Amino acid sequence: MTLAPETTDLKVQLLLAEEWFTVCDLSLLLPGRGVAALLPDGRQVAVFRDRAGSLYAVDNRDPFSGAAVLSRGLLGAQQGRPFVASPLLKQRFDLESGQCLDDESVRIATYEVRAS
């Protein structure tokens, strides 16, 4: 989702079990950086806003190390595909599909996200 410049008072929301769950104020998401949020079921999600204003949400747990660190990863793009690189072992995960770009057998959960 790409946002217009007028983003004051907007909330970042994830679609969970057919209901929208508010994660944080959009103003807390700095372009190019991620934040971690706790979901009602105890899982963690990593939410990102890229420099173009697009929002992404993925599981915060790095499947290679088991640590909840993807929110601290580096954002980038490969052949137009936005990704986050784990800060620990540097594996890259497609932010739209969750597919690991370095190991096709690994995928993380992604979430539908919006600013409302």
C-alpha cells in the first residue's frame, strides 16, 4: 500500500481473522525503518514503511536464528521486489510474499496492512 503525503492522524492496521487490528500511529513509522508490535495472540509482527510510503507487515521472527529481530532489518529491493534483510544472518525476505530470496524452501508470514 502506497500512501499520499497527507498522512496525519492515520493509524496502521493489520487484517487479522477478518478484522482490522490497530498497531500504531503512522507517524511512528519512519521511512526505511521498522517497528515490532505484539499481536493479541502473542505473536510479533514487523511493520515497515519504505521511502516511497508503502507499508508492509511480516512475522518478526527470523526463521534461521529463531530471534524476533526482523523489525530491525535493512530494507532494500532486488529486481523491483522489496525485501528486509535479517540483521543477524542477512537472509532477505520478500516483503510482499514472505519468500526468502536466499533459500526458496523458507517463507515467513505476511499480513495485509493499511493506514486508516
